[in-house]
Amino acid sequence: MKVDIRRDLTSATLTFWMIRRRFLAVLLVVFASTPIVQGQQINSTSGINEQTMQALLRRIEQLEAADKELRDRVAQLEGAQHGSTQGSTPPSPAPIDTKETHRTIPDSVTPATAQVAVSPETPAQHETTAPDRIDFNSTLLNIRGFGDFGFGGQTLKGSTTSFSLGQVDFFITSDISERFRFLTDLVFEKGVGNDFEEDLERVLLEYTHSDYLKLSLGRSQTAIGYYNLAFRHSSWWQTPIRRPYLFLFEDEGGILPGHIVGASASGQIPSGPLGLHYIAEVGNGRSATPGAEPVQNFVDENNHKAVDINVFSRPDAVPGLQVGFSAYRDLLTPPNSPAIHETILNTYVVFARSKFEWLNEGLLIRHASPEPAHVFNTPGFYTQISRGFGSFRPYFRYQYVNAPNNEPIFFPVYNVSVGLQHGPSVGVRYDFNESVATKLEYDYNELRRVQGINQQAISQLALQVTFAF
């Protein structure tokens, strides 16, 4: 609005000067024609007229120069108004390609097939030495929303078929300046009982120095493996309804530290056609106090910090291929118990194209207790494959995890019964359009041993409608 007022005032001023110039021009014509109409005059009178004409000519030249300057100023203000108008109007949501397998939200390192657009900075921008400044005309708060509804039931004794409200995720970003960016995932999801609760799943301030170095500070998803980085909190981005058992979040009964509060660095590794990338992070580990919030958002239970590194390759010769390895290390200090060293090793091979995806990950969770000296190993893996046929995408997943009966962390601390679980999931996803999709999925989970007790297999059938807005 300020730009419009200045432009209107400037236009009015320009009109005033133009009228004044024309008026003086008329006077000049009158004075110039006076000697012709009246005949020969006395010398003194002719001198006065000649001097007046010269003064008027100089004045007109000055007005023309002022006129040109005002026109240039108006043109600049109109250009500024046009740019401000574009900057102040929220852009239309980036179209989501429902035919792409990876509907991922970019973060520390964007997966190769990410569909939500984030304007990358060019190397020339990174090399500039000008100070980073805030442009309030172009700084915007962008909000994308995701949600889902479901219906399903299972054969577990005591369970009922139910309609279910899923997560409502507001993905909020703001390009604070050319180098600084803020993002957050504000998620509303099922809480205790049938109530809703809100969670800030991710809260990050990012600084991009170059393609080789991006720094992040805040709360993010831990860079363990592929799935935890590639797929965020909304089910819209993933092909099946549920995440693999190994990569469930903490409040869903997951056995991994899915979130971390701290700092990270990420970027490319100069490697030519190998396309190497890295992510390195340090932060508060997960809590080892029974019943406590697993993610230590404000205070760490000990002075030891969790560290994690993830290195992967996206070779130019095979578009869609990603091969990587990650290692996570932390020290858990349960109350009134010896400290436990936690090591999580992960390796993955992923091939993802627009019509085809094949995801494979294996990991080992190792808990080592010095008193008494004992090591508890929990291996697990999943493989997932899908193929798109127009709007339909059938998929298949098989997963496996096997935790020792006397595992000192999962059940005693997180009240999660793991034991031996394995089984397939089959389903189909159908995209109505670029914003609404439905999924039908059948799961079979065989539980041969949980806390030393043999369990019956569980079958589950679920229908989900997921959408972006």
C-alpha cells in the first residue's frame, strides 16, 4: 500500500510539472510573437524580450530534465510495486506429482525424487561476499497441510473395528533471507485415550553456506538410514499406510530414536559422478527413564551427547539409485542401573523412479552393558516394492525384527514388547488427483515370541484416505 501512495503522489507531481512546462511554453510563444505583431520596438524593449526568451528557454530545459527524472522515478516505483505485489501474494501450492514414488519434504539433504519444491541456491549465490540481509517484501510464511482418515480392524483379542482420525500436519517454512530458512512440522495427532495432542515434531533454523555445507539447529528427525529422512510425519508421502515397524516414531511404539535435538551439518562431498552426500549430527540422546518423554527437548539426562553420521551415494550413471550407511552412538543412563552403550548400524539400497520403487534397509541395534558385561543385539530389516499403473500403485512389503527376551531397554524403559516379529503387507494406493489418495492394506504379523510368551499371529485390514491441502 505504501508503494501505491508514493506512486500516486509522484504521478500527481509529474502532472503538475508537465502543466507548468506547457504554460511556460505558451508564454514563450507569446513573447516571441510580440515583436512581429507590434512591429519594430525600441531597442530597450527588444533587449528585454530577448532576455526574457533566453530565461524561459533555460527554464524549459530545466523542467524537461526534471520531467525525465520524475518519469524515471515513476518507472522505478512501478517496478517496485510489481515486485512487492508478487512477493506479498502467497504462491500457489507446488503441484504434487502423485505418480512419483517419493513424496518427500526436503530437509537437511533432499531425496533425489522430492516433489515439494524448494528453490535451491546456486553456487554463484553462495560465493557472494555481500552481507546477508532480510528482504521483508519477499520473506513469506508458507504453509502446506496434510491429513488422513482411516477405518480398519484386526484379529487381536479385545480390539474393535473403528473409524479413526489420523494426523493433521502443518508443514511451515519461511525463507528468512538468502541463506537462512526456518521450518517446522506442527502435528496434531492421537494422544492419551481418545484425545488429541499437538507436537512440534520438527523445529529447525537452517543456514546454507554452499552446496557442500548446510547447518541446522533445533529438533529434527534423526539421520538413521533412509526411511526416517525420506518420509516425514504425514502418510501422504509414503506409498503404504504405515511406516515399517523398525521406523515407527517414538509415540507409536518405535524402538529407534526417531528424533534428535541438537545441531547438524550436511551437504555434498566432491566426488564427481558418484554423487556422495553426508549428514553429521550431534544432540541430546533419547531418555532412559521409564515413562519419560523419549525425546529430550530441553534437558539431557547426562553429559554424553548422541552422535550420528550418514553417508550415501546417488550415482549419475543410475538415476534413482541411492546406497548408504549410517552409524549412531549414544550412552543411556537408566536410573539405579548401570549405563548402557547404544550403537545403531544401518545400511540401505534404494531404487526409486516415477513408476517403480524398491526400498531395502537392514539395521542392528546393539546395547552393551558393562555390569554385568553383556551385549544385546536386535537385528531387523524390511524390503518394499511397488509399481505404478496410471493412478493405481500396488505394493508389497516384508519386515522382520528379533529382539532378545531380556533386552534391557525396550520393554523396561519404553514399555515396548518386541520379541520376534515378521510378516508381509500387501496393498494398493489409488490417487484420485494430485491432492487426494486412498489406500487399502492387509497386514499379517507373526509373533512367535514376545517376552518369552508365544503369541498368535495378528491380521489387520485397513482403509485410509490421505490428502494434501
